[in-house]
Amino acid sequence: MNSRRTLYRLPVFSIVFVFMAVMSQPIFAQTEKGIELYNSWKFQEADKAFRDALKANPHDVKANFYLGLSILAQEKYSEALDLFLKVKDDQGKAERQSPSTIPSEYALQIALARARLGLKQYDEAWKNLESAKKEGAASPEVYVYRGVYYLQQEKKPQAIEELEKAIQLDENNAYAHYYLGHAYLRSGNPARSVEEFKKFLQLAPLAPEAVKAKALVDALC
């Protein structure tokens, strides 16, 4: 008798499973659309796509993380920081998700540092950068934002050292050139500054900072 009941239940469970899988496809597609928009520098459109995805699944770690990055690119540092902290809290609850949907500890620490640099929370930002360095000492992003850390505090020699280290690791890191251009400009070396801004414009012509970089090049030449 029990075995017959089990047999009758199996199709019901199968239908529920299929229904859930079908329902999850649009959510997944919306998140992937947001990532595509983010990678195309369309941060406001990406912001909307991720928010739409999160209406259906508020605990989508990947969507929350990329929403934070999209907000960060719009210089909404406090809101971005709150999202990254939420992602960090949710990481332990996301063990059943595919590892590819969860940001690495390195990526999360860099994101936290960027938001805190925007808020001028330098002590906490440095802690995040130190944690990121432990996770990815060979990554140029660590040195880019260590350079930003020093540049924002007008420690220009230290900023130049860090940013040049980033370029040694990856000569095509656009933001290393962008911030190095600012560091050289503040150090009284406009010729070198122009070189760095031009390199940035070649590498990232669609970046939000491209307008400012071009204006500086035009003014300095």
C-alpha cells in the first residue's frame, strides 16, 4: 500500500521540480542580462536588471554583488557598502548554490575597499586591501586601489609606486593608468600624466571617467 502511494506521489514531485526550474530560468536570464550591461559600462541599466532579478529572489548572492558593483560605479558608496556587507553575511547561507554564483573572498574584499575609499573610511578600507592582498597578491587590482588609498591622502610617491606595480602585473589595466595619470599630475609631471590618460582612453573609451580624462589631456597638451 505504501509503495503504491509513493508511486502516485512521484509524478507530483516531478511536476513541482520542473515548475521551479522553469520559473528560475527568467530570473537567471535577468541576472545574466545585468552582468552583460555592467560589462558594457551601462551601469544604470544594469542596476535596474539586477533589481528586477532580486524582486523574485532577494537572496541571489550573485545579483546582489553585481548590483553593488553597479551602484558603486554610480558613486553611491554608502548603498554599495551596505549591499557588499549583506553579500558577506549571506555567503555562509549560500553553500548550496553553485560556487560560480558566489563572489570570491578576494573580489568581495576589493569591492568593500572601493566603497570605503569612496566614503573616506581609510582605516577600514586598508584592512580590506590587506585581506585582498592575502587572497590575491599577484592581482593588479590590489595595487590599483592601494594606489587610490595613497592618492586620496596626497601621498603621491606611495601612490605612484603602487600603481606602477599594478601596471607591471597587467599593462592593460585601464584604471591603473587612469589613477597614475592623476598621481603624476599632482606630482608636477604633466607630460607623464598625459601619457597615462591617453593609455587609459585607448583601453577604456566608454568608461565614465573617459570624459574627464579627455578634458585633462586637451587642457594639458
